Amino acid sequence: MPNATFSIAYQPIRLLKTSEAARYCGMALAKFKRDCPASPIEFAQNQIRYDVKDLDKWIDGLKLATDENSDEYWLSKFRDQNSS
């Protein structure tokens, strides 16, 4: 039986509704609305969308803040100790 190759183009959606953005981040909607610092884009008629790139940047920043091998982690620890 011959092998067949298919080429399917897929264009991911970049702007997400609030509920989609919460799901993308793996969060409950209420928690997402409370905790997400990414600024939404507001279109006409109160259509709110979140840019996936902004969400990714926020998530990447969260990982840096808890990675003990990162400079950001140790700088934040130093700031915390000296702010008291």
C-alpha cells in the first residue's frame, strides 16, 4: 500500500476572547480576570481580546520569578530582604 503525504496549513488564532485566554493559561475565568496583568485589546462594541504573545510573556515571567537558577529570582530575593 503506498504512503500518502498531506500538507495542511494551520494558522493559530492570536487574539483570544477572555474565556479562551483563561483556558489557554489553564486558569478558571475568575482567577484569570483577577490575576492576569496582560492588557486586553478593546475593539468596537466592547469586544475584548487578549494577545497570545502577551499571555506567553506573562507566563514566561512567572517561570523566571521562581527559577532558582535565574538572575531575576536572586535579585527579587535580595530586594525582598532589603525592603524590610
